[in-house]
Amino acid sequence: MGVTEGAESLWVELLTDSKESTKLIVGVCYRPPNVSEEEEAQLLLQIEKAASLGQVIIMGDFNYPDIDWGNSTARTVNGNKFINLLHDNFMSQVVEEPTRNHAILDLVISNDPERIANVQVVEPLGNSDHNVISFDVWCRKQIYTGATKTLNFRKANFSSLRAALQGIDWGIMFSDKNTEQKWLSFKMILNHYCSQFIPLIRKSRSVKNHPMWLNSEVKKLIGKKRKAFKKYKSEGTVAAFNEYKHYNKCCKTAIRKAKIENEERIAAEAKTNPKKFFKYINSKKMQVEGVAPLSYNNNMVTADTEKADVLNQFFSSVYTVEEPVGQVSPNSFTVASAPTTQWLVQDMVLKGLHTINVNKAPGPDGIHPRVLRELGAELQWPLFLIFSDSLSSGMVPSDWKKANVTPIFKKGIRSQPGNYRPVSLTSVVGKLFEGLLRDHIQNYVVENGIMSSNQHGFMKDRSCQTNLIAFYDEVSKKLDSGDAVDIIYLDFAKAFDTVPHKRLLSKLRSIGLSEVVCTWIENWLQDRVQRVVVNGTFSTWSKVLSGVPQGSVLGPLLFNLFINDLGEGIMSNVSVFADDTKLCRPVNSIQDVTSLQQDLDQLAIWAAKWQMRFNVDKCKVMHLGCKNMQAPYNLNGTALGKSIMEKDLGVLVDNKLGCSKQCQAAAARANKVLSCIKRGIDSREEGVILPLYRALVRPHLEYAVQFWSPVLKRDIIELERVQRRATKLVKGMESLGYEERLAKLGLFTLEKRRLRGDMITMYKYIRGSYNNLSNVLFTSRSFQRTRGHPLRLEEGRFHLNIRKGFFTVRAVKLWNSLPESVVLADTLYSFKKGLDGFLASEGIQGYGR
């Protein structure tokens, strides 16, 4: 890019390996103190261009003594211009100590600061009045080269690592540092000691990967077998041939044993770590699924770096550019004053560290969750100091605002960028603090009754099933009474990504959250960046302009609070699960239709006010009831499409409220997983097949099943067939009858499990965690006979089979027949124990083997 007069710059392109896409641009610059505006503009333009070309490291004497790099502020126009240039191009300056007198004039800048390590300011060279800066540059192998390096925890010396960390006085270490500086010091020290006491291991990612079952014993025997074979080929003696046969037999035995042990481990962890199973299955595939060549500007993009950039551009295109807030203001709540920072205590940090999922991947900061969990006792104090300082100051470390985005194919044509959804990976430490703050806000919301009762998403003691039961109980009740009912299914366009930040913050302040919390959230939302990762290559960083961060812990709660007033002023029955919204009302007259249309118009006004968009093409109306007028509806002037079946929170619902299609879909999904087990798992031992079935197959047959539990015999048989096939996979069970297989394996029929599940769910509604939802679903008996327990309910009358088979009707009769000792159990565990004894002794239909 050349050299300008006055200001000087030299640029080189380095290849860190044989792949051109891993090039690193290095620039050395000099900006004199008296540089002209034109020369400075040329230099800044060169820096911006270099940053746009890929990963870059820029160093040199920039002569900006007015910039405070700790806070990224400047006292001059030129200094502010330079800071803005770095921010706009997602670059960071990593020198923290003065390089001439008391000023930081010599800088090291990069758009990938994780590459730069061990930055030191040392003595000047020769007669120079500037200090020398030394630093290391990490040049990591990209995944597509066939290998990468990961932490080898099997050989980690955690005892020495703990001892090293225990010797650090974090109070002194953090003295006179702001939150960002404390975080960077913490990360540098942790990474330094991890590199000393946790070795790296080369991990292959090519199609020639070693199988998961290959252990050291098998490797040794394979080596001996090869050696014996060479000896036999060389000597040709009977003794050499017998030696080869011996090691060949030993190899086969060891491989068979290793496979069994590996599959037993996979089965044992299937419930807590299902990814391990699918990783094992995928490792056997000849073709690795990933991002296909993408269609972009009438061309096909094939290079991983280019695919990452195309996807990043698409994911960024959905963000909302927020309009001025103006007169927009939410309704305020009268609530108690929210506490500020006193709620955060050190024990919370330790508890959070001990509950970190070690199977998750590290975020962009590179700190592995296994390290955090293993070193919880040693890291709780410095993290508590960082968390406390971050909360009180409102400063959020920049690492907590970064996300690595993995594109996951949804459905459709693989070459279309729109058919991939982004899954964000953020800092584990950042998410730890988000979790603590979320719990604090959640407690405040619950204590003050702020959250709408219509919201079931991301809420404690609420679920997809509670949402479906509550909504369709009303629908089935109206249909049973002879009413026609219209249901409107609404779909927000990229709901989580388009939440406008200022409007969100106005709502958070309106509910009385403390200014300390609101300020922290405001800074957490600002200046967020993301990059897409494809086969280990990265796109450039891009700004996140709107939305609650995907992959964050705090985001779902913030979204719930943002749409909390969605149902205000709506006369129809509204039900919400996160952004999934539906409303219904009886429509027996034109006035009823007009009222439902007015509610739709009201929702359109709400969406426009808060800068949310409905995806009208996906919004549908379903007409139910034999006397339905089939009235048309519109949203923002566009007619809604009519539907006879919708997938509602993963469950297929048709216009007759039948469950046959859902039974078929659930059986098909379960069979698909069962097929994976059959093809991918060599072992047929009970200890392998049964845990895999319970953890990976049966959940498909029982997801929200209390809502859609089958009534027709053919549907009951359809589901049961899956378990019949699964039990036949177990060695020694092939010739036995189904009932005998169940008895030997300790399984119940799925019908029996559903009946038992009905009673467990009833207990949750009447005595347990769903109790606050029970008043609208059940009615206590107005009079009590001397016989029976005191928690008996009114048994609802019905005319239609759909009402007869609905959970809130079918489960009441059996609930009323339970003994008092069972229903009055203090805990869910003791209720289950008493329930099992009662059902077995009474021979309840569906409960026998």
C-alpha cells in the first residue's frame, strides 16, 4: 500500500501456513506529531483497508498522547477520529504501559487481539527516547488443515495450577485498574498458568480421524501385529506366522472390547451429553456435513472464509436500525424499590462455577469451562471482584460482547444463506455473570408480579406443555359448548435479533429495575460484535446493532420483558411462549369476527410502536367448529392464509384437535433416532441399548404428551411400535414376546407411562410447582363427601370426544380416586412412590404389563 509523505507505513502479507486464506497482514506505521490532515487521512484509510482484508497486526509510533487507552477516550478531534476508526473496524490496542515518559505513543493494534500475547515494554534501543515493545504472535493452525490443538485435560496438573493461583494477591493485582483491565489481567494470568500446567494435544479433524474407541492398548497391539507381519514376510517361517496370528487375534479381541467400552460410556452419558452419541455416529459417516457452497450475487462461493463472510453479512442484515424513541414510553409499574448491588455475594460465584457444564465449548476469549469448574475455589474471589466492579461501574469487558457464530443448516436448499440459523458462542465467564444477574432480575419480577400470566417461555415452572394445555383447554371447552372458534397463529420476523435497544431499556426502567442494573445492561448491549466460523476459519467482525444476544443467558428474560405488554388491551385469549404468539376467541357472529380483527389491528399498532415486524406470510388463521363462518382476517393490510394444521411449539395441531398426525410425526422422529442407534452402535447389550433408548428415543414419544395423549387405538399402537422395535434390539430379546421383553428389561408400556405422567402432572398443578396455573383449569368440589381425599375436583361434563380426551377432563377421575395418603404427599418423589404402589395394587387399565 506504499508510503506517504510525512506519515510513513510499510505493509507485508505473511502466510502462516500453506493456505492463502490464513494470511496475516502486518503493518508498521509512523505518524509524526505535526502530520497534515491529508497525510493523516491517507494513513487512516490504509489502516481501514488493511483491516478489511483479513487478520491484521499494526504497530508503530502514532503520537496520540491525548488518548486514554484504559477508557478509550481522547481530548482532541484527531484522537477521537483514531479511536472511532479502531472501533468501526473492530480493532483493539493492546499496549497498556507508557512508551515515552508518561504517554502511550507506540501502539500494537489488531482485529484479532487473541493472537497477541506477552506484551512487554522494555528499555529503549540505542539513543531512542521511546521504549521497545516486545510481544508474541500466535499463529494457530486452522481446523481445515486437518488438525488443531486443544487442552489435554488427561495430563493436566491441576494441583500445581491451583497452587500457582493461590499465590496471587488479586487485590494488589487489580489495584487501580478498571473492569476491562482487571479482566484482561485475570485472563492473561489464567492463560499463562494453563499453558504451563495443561499441555496441548494435536486433534485431527480430517476424514482420517482415529475412531473414538481407539485406545493406547489397541494402538500397542496394532503396532506389534504390524511388526510381526513384517517379520513373517521377511523370514517366512511357521514360528513367525504363528506369532503374527497370535497378535492378529489379540488385536481383534482388544478392538471388540474397546468398542464395547466406548459404547457403554456413550450410553451412560447419553442423558447428560447426547452430543457425544451423535458425534460418534457422525464420525462413521463418509461425508462430513457442513456449510455447502453458497449462492451469492449469482456466483457460487466455495472457500470457507468467503462462506463465513457471506453468512455473516446475511445474519447482520436482519438487525433493526432504531428510530428515535420520541414519545414512545411503556406503562410504568408501581413496585418496591429494586436493590442495587448488595445482592451479589461471593458464594453465588462459587456455586455458579461449580455448576458450569464442562461439555460446552469455550467462547471467543478461549477460557475453557472445564478450567473454570476445576478451579472454582481459586477463581471465585477474582471473578467476584470483576463482577462487582463491572456491576457498580457499568463497564462490561469487551470479551463478553463478542460471539463466535456457528451456522446450522435448518431445511431447504443448502446453497441459500437464509436456510442457516446462527448459533452464538459467547464467553463462559460472561455467561456466568449473566446467570447471576438473570436470577436477580427474575426474583424481582416474580416478587412484584410483573410478568404476564400469558407468558410461558423461559419461565420457572412453565413449559411448552403448560402453554399448550392452558390455551387449548379454553379452545376445546368452547368447541364442546357448540361455539365456533378462530385461532390466529402469529410469527415475528427474527424476533430476538430485532429488539431495539433503547426501547428495551425504557421498558426495563419502567418496571423499576435499579439504574445500576439498567446501565450495565445498556453497556452490555452496546458495541457487540460477532463473526461467523466455518471449518475453523473466521469472517470479519461485524457490529450487532439490535436484538437480545443469541446464545446469552440474560437474553431470553430481556426478550420476555420487552414483549410483556403485548397482550394489553387485547380482548381475545392470548398465549405467548417467548415470541410464539397465538390468540383465539369464539366467533358466532360478525361482531365476534370484528372484535378479533380489532385485536389483530391492536397487535399491529404495538409492533409498529416497538419496531417489531410480523412475518405475515407465516401468520395463519385456523377455523374450528362445524358452524364456523370461515371469516377472512388481515394483518397490516395483508390477508392471512388459512390453515388446517399448524405446528405449535413442536406439536402438530389440526382444525379438529385430533392427535393422529402428531402421533405419526412423533413416531417418525423417534424411529429416525432409533435407526441411528441400530446402524451406528455395534453393541446389542442391554447396558448400551436401553440407556440410549431412554435418553434419545423415548423423549420424542413423550414430549408434551399430556397435551396430545392419544385416544384412538391405532394411535396408541403407532407409538408403542417404536418401543417394540427398541426392545427387540437388545441381545437375547429377539424371540420373546413384547410383554415378556418389558418385564425382563424393567420397562412399562408407553400407555402406562402416559397414565402415570397424567397423575404426576396433576400433582404439579394441584400441589406442586404449577399450582398458580390451576385455578383457571380446575375447580375444587363444592361439597365433600366423607369418602375420598380433600383435593378432589369437579369432573367436567362433555359432549365431544375431543373434550373427553383432553388432559383437564380425562385426568380428573383418576386423580379423585387416589388415596388421601398419596395426594397429600409432601414431595413429588414421595407422591410418585405412593402413586406407583396404588396403581399396581388396583390394576388400573393401561397400567398392567
